[in-house]
Amino acid sequence: MSLKSLLLGLLATFAAPWLLLIVRPYGSLASLAPVAYNEEAGDETKGFFPPTRSADQARGQQIYFAQGCAQCHTQVIRPQYVGGDGDEFKRNWGEAQEALAPKRTRQTSPYDYLGESFAAIGQRRNGPDLANGGFRFATRQQFLEHLYAPQARHEWSSCPPQRHLFKTRVIQGQPSRMAVFSQGKYAPGEGLEIVPSTEALDLVDYLLALRRNAPLPISLGGEKPAPAAPAASAPAAPAK
Amino acid sequence: MSQDSSPASLERPTPEDLRERAALDRSTKLPVLFFLTSGLVWLLAACLLGLVASIKLHSPGFLDWDWLNWLNWGRLQPAAFNALVYGWAFQAAFAVGLWMMARLCRQPLRNPVTLVVAGHFWNLGVTIGLLNILAGNQGPGELLEFGRPAWLMMFAAFALIVIWQVLMFVTRPKGADYVTQWYVLAASFWFPWLFLTASVFTSPRTGSGLHAALTSSWYANGVLFLFLVPMAVGTAYYLIPKIVGRPVHSYPLAVAGFWSLALFGGWTGLQKLIGGPLPTWMPAVSSAAQVLLLIPVLCVGANHFLTARGRHELVAVSPTLRFVFAGAVFYVASHVVAALLALAPGLTQFTAAWDGFRFMLVYSYFSMTMFGAIYFILPRLTGCEWLSPGMIRIHFWANIYGGSPIGVFLIIGGFFQANAMNVWSHGFGALSDMLSGAYVAATLGWIFILFANTVFFLHFVLIALRLGRRSERATLLSGPAHLDDADVMITTEGAEA
């Protein structure tokens, strides 16, 4: 086989998938822009979908990637034909964890990743999915404590602690409002406090904002809100 | 005469042939030894990092001191896998590819020093990338974690290295054509394309994070199936006929195997995102292509099997053939697993099964084939034979007993993991407990392969320092009682340098 025929053959066979799978979808994915909810079409929400992200959250996502969080945490709710994600967040990864109010989860839409420089779909689920991670803890402080010592809440957790994002220092004057673990097993000792760095705060801002509870606009295939009927007893059908 | 450059030749090499081959080997010696040595150092580093990462999966408290935050699993795992792929696998592919191309194109390497310089930049890039990951600064995307500064350096080095293979092919004498060359050239064609695409479309400036994630998934699969796989297939096409002393069984089958890989390979990669926020047809096409990649496996596997038919007992004799044979088993196995992962996403997606599969492909298949090639090449470069069949046997069996369980247990564990995640009543804690068995098995496996590769590295260094056996006869795994005509081939091959 001559170099020419080899190259021509490789070019022909490789250009096709390259154009169709990579180059062509770029246009449509890069042109996605926030969509306005339309009350006339039946949307009950006002404003735009998805909600915009703050600069702090964007910085937080950089830290999320840089620390390798995406190695173990995904952020995608798959349809029922792939896995049981549809009611995964609702059950909050099983009964072993705190009973949080059941939430109906909707399948992830391309719009959910708008404004991210790299979609945090993630690689594996050694830890729980974080598509709705913002609901997992009620307060910022709980998030910070979870970053500092993941095993504090769940002993079985294999999540690596991010203690390097915190600083232990001598309390001067008033203790910091942000300090974590002022008492208990992880407490730093008399006269000391553990305070989060800016990175830790940005990361928590980002995690707190992971709430994909904004309904999909009807123009994007979202479901019409059910008429006033009590939805609590309805079977956990996946959002389409 | 022109046929002699092909390993398919059955004729005894003439003294002129031997002199020519020795001259070719002298020209490639420096860069080949450089890439192999630095590759093996990275392999040991990858085994060490992989071992610690594996331990942390079942014992998260291991080495968890404040100042060791750079050993957090989220950093350790990509560090280990990137070191394995870019540190070891790519450099092994450079070394073996260069050596085979010089032999097959019958062109001496005219610029060995340029290659060694490029090789230093490659290693510098890998080092920077690895430190970047461990320092808590990794980039997003599988196999792209090194970050951009490291990438630029590595890509320039890559271009400088493979360009010589293309030049050798262009200037080859008439008739010096062989299957292996197609695979090496195709791999050198696919990787830059994959890489440039990935660097353009994962740039933060493209404005679509989703497209960046999609491209990175396509890239990561491409590195495995369009760089590592063709390099290993080409190596097996070179070594098997050489050892068994027979031409490749079927030329049409070789052509079919090559072009079916080219046809389907580029379509794979998005099956990892099944159920994700993409048009459904995209992952579906990738899944189908991944299953269709069993066609080249069938062609290549059948061809190699038929080439070696009747000579399979040589697996017991020749170290090279034994490693290549083990690699061939995992070649088939890893492709079957890849097809299963693509067909049953609900049972495998986001689980340890993917890690098991990647390990099986990169280590149990690719690396075993490369070990076989090193056992063949090194005596020809240094003019001395491997010291001890015992050390070769230890290297082989510790790799089999260590490498196979890592892949197999993680794959099986991954199926259980996905199943448990789909069941309503399983808490996440129960999930961790359930997998710890598979993780402990994997840790034992890493200990075995760390041991195997330490033994191999010592053996390698001794031969590279020309402290090997001075002999006309190659080091074989069993005594001369087993030898028949075919082994004459091995022994003369061994003595030619």
C-alpha cells in the first residue's frame, strides 16, 4: 500500500466521524442560549432557563475540577432506560442518609450546563451524583464541615478530606463566624479555630448552587404543571 | 531480497541481511533504549501510584495526613492512569514503533539525537503534567488532566518523534511493505488529529462546556482504540511470524482487519455519555461502532491464530511469543468487555467496570504485547541475551496473576455497583461495603504487578548495560528438548546482532 492510498483511506474513514460527531454538533451546542419561560405557553415560572451562574460559582467549578472531585462525582440525571436516576435524588441514595423532602428530579438537559467551561458530567460514581448536590445539606456550614471531614457525617464515606482548603489558627478576639468544628471529635483544641480559605468558600458556593429544580420550559419539551391535584402520592415517573 | 525485510520471510537470512539488520539496529539503538528506559521508570511510578490509589478505595484512611493532601484519590487516580498511558505506554509505542519501522522500511535512523532530545521534552511534559495533577491543579476531562502547558510540550515532542517513521516509510526501497507499517503510520496519523481536535474543542473559550465534555470523551476512547490498539496489533503482526517462522496467514484478512478498525474506530467514544444531555443518536452510534470493533478483532485474531497454527507449543519456549500470546487473549477480552459496556450502559455506566476495562486494555493487552517486543528487541540492540529464564517467568506469571484480577474484579464489581445503584433500598454506605472485596483484590493485583515490573526493570537494566549472557542462542523458557525446526529460527534471530 502506498503512502498516498493509505493516507487517502485514513482521511476518508476518519473525517466522516470527526465531522459528524464532533464538528457539526459544535454549532448547535455553542449556540444554546438561555430560554425565556413563556406564560402563554403554560409555563408557571418567570424569567429565564437556566438560572445564571455567578462568578464565584464559576471559580468554584474550577476548584471542583482541579481537586479531582469530578473523578468520583457525576452531575447527570439519566433517563429511566439507562439507570434508576429518575428517582435517585428523591430517595437520596437510599435510606441510610438523612430523610430529605422528596424531590422530583428531571432528566438533565443540555441547557443545564450552560455557562460552564467544561460540563461537569463526571467520570464515575464512587460518590453520589451531585446534579442536585445543593440540596444535600441545609447550610453553608454543613457543606464546609463535609469538605473538611467527610467521615464526620458518614463513617463509611471514602471521600478524601479537603483539609488543605482550611487553615487552623489561633482565635484572636471574636471567633470567626465561618469556623468549622468548634467542638466534637474534629475540634482543633483550646483557643484554636479552623477557618475556610477563599477556595473552600468558592467551592461551597458552587456546590450550593447545584440545584436543577428549575422546571424545563414547555418550549424545550418540559411538562405542563399538573393542575392543582396533590402530586405527593403520584408514582415516581421520570420527568421526560 | 526485497522480501527479506518482511518478517513473513521463511528463508534463512544471508550474512548480508544480518549485517544490514545490525546496521539498522545500531542506528535506532540510542532512542529506542532511551524511550524504553524512561517508559519503564514511568511504569514503576504508575504501579506505585496505582497501588496507593487502589488501597485508598477500600481503606480511605491510608496515608491521610495533612501534608499528604496531594495523595487524595481524586488526584492519585488520574496521576496513576496518565503516568501509565503517557509515561509508559506512549514511550513503549515510540520505541517499538521506531525499531520496527527501521527494520521494515530498511532505512537507518538518520537523526537519533533529535529523537532523544524530543524524548526529553516528552518526559518533561509528562513530569510537569503529573506534578500539576498532584498539586491539585488538574484539567477537566479524562486523559486531559495534565493541563495545557504540559500538552503543548508533549505534542511538539510527539510530532518530532513520529515524523521520522513517516520519512522512513517514504524513502523505503520498493517492495519493503508490511502490515505492521500501516498500523504504525495510522496510529501516528490518528493521534495528532484526535489531540488537536481535543485541544481546540476543550478550550475554555469555545463557549460550550457540553461540547468540551463530549470531545474529551471521544478523545479518551480514541487514545485507547486508535493509538494504543493499532500499535500493539502492528507489533503482534511483526513478532508472531518472526517467532513461528511462517508468513502471515492471509493478506486479505490483514487488509480487512486494518480497514475495519479505520472505518469504525473514529465513531466510538460517546457511548460513555449514554443517557446524558446529548441527542440520543450520538451515543447510540458510538455504542454500535464499539460493538462493530469486534470485526477487526475477529480478523486480526483469526489471522494470528492461523499464522501460528501447529506452532502453538512455542508459547512455552519463546518469552516473546508467550507475552504476545497473553496479550492476544486480553486483546479479545478487552474488546468484548468494551462492547458489553457499550451495550449495557445501565449496568456499567459510571462504575468501576470502566476502570477495569481501561486497565485490561492498557495493561493486560497493550503492555503485555510491548513486554514481548522488548524481550525480542533488546538482545538485538545490545548484543547480549537475557540472563535468566527464571526472571522472565516471574515477570510473566506475576503479571498474569496480578494484572488479570485487577481488570476482571473491577469489571465484575462494576456490574454489582451499577445494580446496587439502581435498587431503591441500597444506601451509599452499603454500596461502599459491597465493592470493597473487588477493591482489595485489585490492591493485591497491583502488588503483584509492582513486583513483576521491578524484577523486569532490573533484568532490563542489566541487559541494557550489556551485562547479559554472551551467547549465540537466545534465552528460552524451556530446554532444548522441546526444540524443533522452528526454534532454529529463534536462535539464529537471537544471534544475528
